[in-house]
Amino acid sequence: MRCANFIVKKPMVIGHECAGVIEEVGSEVKSLKVGDRVALEPGISCRQCNLCKEGRYNLCPKMKFFGSPPTNGSLANKVVHPAYLCFKLPDNVSLEEGAMCEPLSVGVHACRRANVSPDTNVLIMGAGPIGLITLLAARAFGAPRIVIVDVDDCRLSIAKTLGADKTVKVSTSTEDIGKEMVQIQDAMGSGIDVSFDCVGLNKTMSTALIATRSGGKVCLIGLAQSEMTAPLTPAAAREVDVIGIFRYRNTWPLCIEMLKTGKIDVKPLITHRFGFSQKEVEEAFATSAKGGNAIKIMFNL
């Protein structure tokens, strides 16, 4: 009942990927009106600390984030949220796509942090929801060649459909890193400039550090383990930079623009849809827990 340092101590509402229709606005709100369709950025920072003032508000120590204990989340019929964190959706962007701005923001923030460009060959460790959305973001940022790695054939098949140039199936054993490295490098066909670890395990981080070319970057997105054992010294000797990301900042306008123009299509990631009855909610979470072809599951409230 915890995620990193966020511990569930009492019953709470979860959820942080959301969009909706405005039903009421405060007296000082001028930018939005009743009936507007909006996507919500789910983190409310203090706007006073040094990190907020520097623009790195995603690192605010007083952040109140939907669904992170003790802050209730957005899996509810109504929420109250600051107007500056509600982004109006264009007519050709659906509410479902608006809700997908949240996971897409993770991929966009990672690509910004790693300076992905048309000169950047990208390796992605993990073909889960965030790995797949990082694939879409990296392509939109211009990455010419993207290889994605996972243990699951189904997820790799989805990655291929979404545009991965090559996929590599690996095991969960660290003893296989050596031979898998050869497969990964053959699949890329040239140096790996940036590796995104969208899992965060000893093996995935070790593979990323070894696979990335000298002078390249490894960006840690997945946080599966709080502590890892990985070959940092050899990577440092090759000046491989290790970058961390936490959530995102200032990404919603770009995400919405990419959805509006069709530069990114998130609709294939929405694999299941449910209503909001008790029965449907339980069925939805059971579907998600099974994995397989379930990627993003939408609740229509």
C-alpha cells in the first residue's frame, strides 16, 4: 500500500489521468467558462519555494498530487481544481485524448531532459504504457531509429505496431545481459545515443548503461526499485550521463498541440473502456491487473 515515499494510511480516491467538462468557475476565473472541455494537470505546487520559482515546480516538496497520499485523486464524478492547471481542448481532441496528456507528459518531459532530436538513436527498456508512450514522444521529437526491449511478446507486438523500428525480447535474468547486448546493438545498427529505462530494475538499468554509446545518456523513468546495483563506474569512465525525471513540468500545451496536429496519436493506447458502476470499476481493475493487451483503460464518468 505504498509507492516510494507515498504511503496509504486511510481510504482515499485514486486517479490522476483525467479530463472533463467545466460545470462551475470561481468569480476571478477569466480564462475558462462553463461547458469548456479541459485536460487537467494533476499536481498543485506551492508556487512559493525556490524550486517553484526556478520553474522546476514538479520537484516542489509541498506538491499536492491527485491520487498520491494523502491527496484524493480524480476518479470521481467531480473535482475542484485551479484554473491555471486546466487546459482547454481543441474541438478535434477528445476528452479521452485529453486524459492521455498526463502519461504523454512523462514521455515529453523525458525527451526534453535527454535532448532527443533528429540526431538521436533511442533505446527504450520496457514496453509497458510509459515505454510505449515514450516511443511515441521520441518519434515526435525526431528520433530516427527506436529499438524497444521487453520480456513480453504481446507488448513487443504492440510496440512494433506503434512504430518501433526493431523489438528485442529479453529474459529477466541478469546472466543474459551479455548475449542480449549483442541483439540490442545489432537491432539498432549504430550507436545508441539515449536509453530510456521505463522499468527501473537492476537488469534494465545495467543493460541501458552498458548499451549506451560513450558520451550518451541514460534517462531513468521507471522507479520499480528504490535501490539498484548497476555498473556505474564503467559508464562514468565512458562519460555516460545518467538523468532522472520525476513527473513533468510545462508539458500540457505541447501535448495538446501534438494531439491537435496529429503529430502523436494516443488513441491506439486506449484498449478498454468502462463506465463507473461498482461492477465496472472492479472489472476494469481486474482487466488492468492481467496485463497482456490491456494498456490504458478509460472510465467514462
